[in-house]
Amino acid sequence: MFVDEVHITVRAGHGGNGICSFRREMFVPRGGPDGGDGGDGGNIVMTASHRLTTLLDFRYQNHYEAQDGRSGGGSNCTGRSGADLAIAVPVGTIVYDDQTKEILADFIEDGQTTVIAKGGRGGKGNSNFATSVNRVPTKCTPGAPGEERTLRLELKLLADVGLVGFPNAGKSTLIAAISAARPKIADYPFTTLIPNLGVVRWGSDRSFVVADIPGLIEGAHEGKGLGVQFLRHIERTAFLLHLIDVSEWAPDDPVVSFETLRRELTAYDKALTKRPVAVVPTKIDVIGAGERLAQLQAYCRLNDYPCLPISAVTNNGLDDLVTYLGKQVERLRKTLCETSS
């Protein structure tokens, strides 16, 4: 099951109490103070892992507590600190404080680690309060409580290329043809109910990641179909590929379909329309007279959109498409590296 949004509660460990204690020693009033400090409470630590692809585990366990610190002891013994609690999340997870809506962490790299809730400091024993005028202190302090938060975890898949199109446009067939991904494929709408990721290899040793985003129909931004449930996953894609069905039995005009897709993306997030984009007419093995394909190609030439017709069933055009995407992804990665440096 693919789960991309959950709510959990976390509590860092409480600090251990400092204690009031006195040792027995000749000529020292009441033996002298020797109360030790309490140990610090454990932290809640989150780490991104590429081995995880869903937040499903948090559906079954949604409360996490780190270990409390131990109280101090006599002879100036400091209590043991509580152990940190490590929580693994998929790469692409954003962690929000559910009360303040503040972003606490955005995990974009494998192994990235962040302390989400800090453990409480241990209390001070009475040996810390001895002075020249107060050699018999009876004061000690309790440990501080650990941070407790209610969190919202939201997963946004990280991919180089996002496949966008209406149901039955051929997105699942394409990702299955160019990668090792094996999504469900059938001849009815909304076959794909979860985003699928596929690693596409090109050249001798190069690759890029493609994401198949399901459920986009006209009115999706208003909640129709699957609504915007999965549109968040294209927010992190660097390049958008619009798949348009140009087969002879396609229900809609190809140009109208493309413009509708662009309007839905604009309604969801205007920034998406600024991403590099290419148009992919699909199912060219069954185009009939080819009028729909010619119409879309003319529209793309007029509006300066790259147009790469394919048939994922017969593999027609797939090599050119993969090479084109590979070059675009490398160019975008190079630009990002130059901008970062």
C-alpha cells in the first residue's frame, strides 16, 4: 500500500533528576554534598533512507518516545543519558509541526539526519550549589521535560521526469517499457492508483528517474477524480512530459487535452508551468489516418514545444525519447550544480 501523508506524535526523553546527597567525611559538615546530576533525555532523530518508498509503517505505529535520562546518584555519580530514538523516513519526506505548520525538516538526500525533538536536560545535584558560605546545600533541580510534538509527514517523490496525462494516455505502459517498473496496466481509466517510480538507463553508465503521476483529469484541482492527492509528487520533478493519446479512438481532441492539462497544473501550482516540458503523442501504432497526430504536431511547432511521438507497445520512438530525456536531465543537473556553487 502506498501512503504519502500521515500524522504522528513524538516525545523526546525527559531529563533525569539531580539528587541531594551527602558523604560521610571527617571535619566536613554533614559529610559534604555529593549529589550527582541527572542524565539528559534522548532525542527523536529522523533519517532519510532510499530503501523506503512509503509512509505505510506510520499507519501502524504513530506514537514514538525516546528514553528518559536516569536520576543522579551519590558520590557525584551522573545519571545515564537516555538513548536517542532513530526513525527512518523515505527520501522526499517533509516534516511539519502540526500545530504551527512550521517545516521542521525536508529530507532530500539519502542519509540526511535531523533532530526533530530534543531531549530534556538533566537536573543538577546539590554538589553544584556548594559555596563558601553554604557548604551544606540541600538544593537540587529536577530534569527538564523532553519536547513533545504532533507531526504531519508528507512524502513527495523525487524524480527527474514526471509523466503527466489523462487516464489511459499510456503513462504506465511507457514507464514499463523504458524501465524495470511494473505498474498495473489495463484498458480502463484509473488503473494506476499510486505513483510509480522507474529508473531509466541510457548511454553506457547514465540513468534518470521517471515518476508516473496518476489520476489527473479535468477538474482535478477541484477534487474531481483522485483530486490533487498525487499532484504533490510532481512538485519535485525537474522536467515534465505530457502524454497525449492520439489514437483513432481517443475520446478528446489532442490539443484540447494538452491545454486542459496545462490549466490543471496552473490551477494547482503556477510554478509547475515554468518547468521544462515536452509533448509525447502516444499510441501512434493505431493513429488511423494520422490527422490527430498531425494536428498536435502543428500545435507544438507553433508554440515551440518539443514533440516526440511514440508507441510504447511497438517501441517505436522510445530510443529517441530516452536519449532526449537523458540529455535534458543532464543539462538540468549541470545547471543546478552551477547555481548551487
